[in-house]
Amino acid sequence: MRAIFVQIKCEMGEAYNVARLAADEIEELSELYSTSGQYDLLAKFYLSPDQDTGLFVTERVQTLAGVADTYTLITFNAFVG
């Protein structure tokens, strides 16, 4: 499994609804945080090695009702202290 992080910008007033939908509908979701700044939510997903990241984000995350924009971060290594 590999982790990706997706920042999600929601339509005005929709952040909690988007968070609820993501938690209910996306099994790859590991963690979801509300954030301040340009984006409203930060989601951590674990994808299988054969899953296409772009396809996952465009078909599973961007299609949630209330999502206005996303920014995807692909990770390489996890460092644990």
C-alpha cells in the first residue's frame, strides 16, 4: 500500500458534507482533517500498488458532491521517530 494526500477545496458551506461523504463512500480513506487556508480538508488515502492515482482522484474524490478543487501530493518515504 502507498499513501497519497489530497487537499480538498469545497464549495462554500459544504466542508462537513464532503467529509461525511468521503468517510462513507471511499474505503481507501485513512484519515481526514479539516484545515485552514486555501483548502478545507486534508485526506490521506492508501492505494494498492496497481491503482492509478490520477484515476482514483478524478473518479472517487473530485466527483463527491460539494468538491470544488483538489491538490494531490504523492509520497515517497515515511519517516518515523
